[in-house]
Amino acid sequence: MDCITLYIIANCINLIIMKINKKQGIISFTLVTLLIATPVLIGSTVQFNKEDQTLQSQGITPPSVPDQANFAGETVDLRRMDLRERMDRELMAFSYMHTSSILMVKRANRYFPVIEPILKANKIPDDLKYLMVIESSLNPLAMSPAGAAGFWQFMKGTGRDYGLEVNNNIDERYNIEKSTKAACSYLLDAYKKYGDWITAAASYNAGQGRITNELSRQDVDHAADLWLVQETSRYMFRLLAAKQFLENPKQFGFFLKREHLYPPIHYKYVSITYPISDLVEFAKKYNINYAQLKEANPWLRGRNLENKSGRTYIISIPTTESLTYNPKHTPIHNKNWIVD
């Protein structure tokens, strides 16, 4: 007799007893509950074993940690116990945080073609695009609890220090091109100070002051050798894991098709040197709605563009073809992202 049948019988007995004698029924209810619980617990154990066998047959296992990782021309030896286990943790995070990991691949197909040429033009190694991945999960609207914003998660002060306009009306931390150029400037400054890109990346998370002080206090030359708060300690290995994951998601068990990826968006650009009193009406003039205008220009923070100083702003207007597309015709930026 299976556990479901026993469960039904136990409930029937319990109802009969409750009707015969309320007091006895209460006492008996406890006894019958034990009868119910026994097969359920046994059944749960059996189900767990079956499920465990299924998981094993499907090959759901932790990802393998390589002996070394290459990042921006630097080799990290992952045979060292502490480095290996830190890398192992981050590889598992990318493997089993399914929604976030899949969205990263989908979005990378849209945004990597925008980011990569800017990094190259500013002499930043291509691998530093993965810093943007772990900062924002490639969400252009990302905002941290501390107030960091955009793809590169600039704080207000740091953004202004690197030439971004940040106020209640305009926030260029949400401008993909401008914030990427600002991140390039920061990373170049950090690289000049530390001489390696991983330590420069660690300073992006913790701040150059803290990394410089800890390198001196702990008498080491590389951020991977520092004892740091967990967030920064994990940060460097999340960077390495993001690269390994996005170079070939199939190795992590993610098998996407062409139609799963987000295509690049094409725009026509409007140069503005004057105030715009109503962005809703402005959008209508270009045959899009306000939501589509804001989606394409998240740096516009209000319903108007004040522009009291007469600065030149470039507003992106998505083309009709980009607003309605056939996913089966999506161009693929990296062939390793999809199954053949």
C-alpha cells in the first residue's frame, strides 16, 4: 500500500473518530496524525532518493575549477587552495542562479557590441567588460541600496569626478556610452597606480584608498593576496567566473537558441541644444511613446529636459525595425552563446 493511500485512510479514520466523541477524537487525532506522518516521512525519503538519482543521471554537478584563469593578460594560479575555493564558489553561483545567469547572456548579445569598441578605443583590455557584468548584471537601470547607478554602478560623487552630469534632471550614470568612457578613465588611473588589472578592478569595488592602504599594511603586491571584507574578496573571483561563464555558457549547462537572445537596438540620433518642456510630446514627434523614449534614454530623469546652460545632448530614437523584430533573425555576437 502506498503512502498516499495510507494518508487518505488515516484522514477518514480521523473524521469518524471526531464525530463519535469530541474529546476522544482530539486524543485520537494526535495518534492518527502519527499514522499520517509515518508514511509521508517514508515517502519523502523515497522521493528524495529518486530525485537524487534523477539529478545524477542529468549530470547536475558542480562546475570544474580550472588550474588557472587568464584575465586581461594576467594568469591567476588556481591550484592554490584559497584561490581555488574562492573561484569554486563563484562558478557555482553562476551555475545555479539560473534567472540571473540566463539574463546576462541574453543582455550581453545586445550590449557587448556597444561596450567593446569603447573599451578598445580607450586602451582598456576587453576582459574589463566583465566588471560591468558583475556590477549591474547588464541591467542599464540598476541601482544599488547605496545609491550606485547604471551599468558601471558609479556613486554620484565618483561619477561627477569623472565628468558625468548627475542631478535631478540628468543622470549620465545611466548613459551607456558616457558611463563606459568614465569607467575607462577610472580604470586607467587605477592601473597606473597598481600595475595590474585585477587589483585595479578590486579598487573599483573597494576604493583606491582602501586597496592602497591594505596592500601596504598587509605587505603584499596583489589584491588577490589581501584579506578583505567578503564583498571585495569575492568580487575579484566573480570577475574571473563571469568571464569563464560568458565565454561558453554551454559548459555550465545553459543551452540557448538564437531567438532567446536580445538583439542590438538601432537608433537615429537627435542633437538637442535647447530645453524640452514636455518629453511626452517630444516622443510623439518621433513616432514613439514616452516609455520607449525613456527606455532608450534612461539618463533623462524627469518629464522634461531643463538644459538651462544650452548644452548639447544626444537623444536616441529607436528605429521602427528595432521596436518590432523577428527573434529568429537576431544577430549573434558570440556563437558560443547558442546551440547549433
